Amino acid sequence: MSYRGRSSKQYVQVSRDPFARFSIIRRNVPKSEVTLNETCAWCGNKRRSGGLFEFGVEHDDRPYRPDFDGQFFCSKSCRDTYYS
Ligand SMILES: [Zn+2]
């Protein structure tokens, strides 16, 4: 598992489950952080920018301390498919 870029607190909420009391969050992994052979864990592509997204879960009782997946995806739909 990669811990690169974990110092960055820049992530956004992409969806929220009010009953489970957590949010899905996403951080931008810029092209400069993505190595040549790192691609979307599901479809094997990259974003048009050359970067990827790392998604994670932020629990309501632990704000600002999200658990990142440790996997990169090009889109939320790829992550949803990967984990479904
Ligand atoms: Zn993908």
C-alpha cells in the first residue's frame, strides 16, 4: 500500500450515507504522483489529465481522519463497480 501524498488534507466529499453515518471522499492524485504503471484499479485507464483519484471513507465520529482505499481509480463509477 502506498502512503505517498497522505500529508495532503485536500479531499472532497462525493457521497454520503446518513444512515451508515459515513461519507465517501475523494482526493486528487496529480499526474506528478502517478507512476507510469499505475492506472485505475478497475479499468486500467487514467484520467484525461494523466492523474487519478483515490477514494476513501470518512466516518462521522472521526471527522477529518478519512481512511483512504490505498487504490487509485479514474472515476467513482469504477470504484463503485470494483467494490460491488
Ligand atoms: Zn477506471
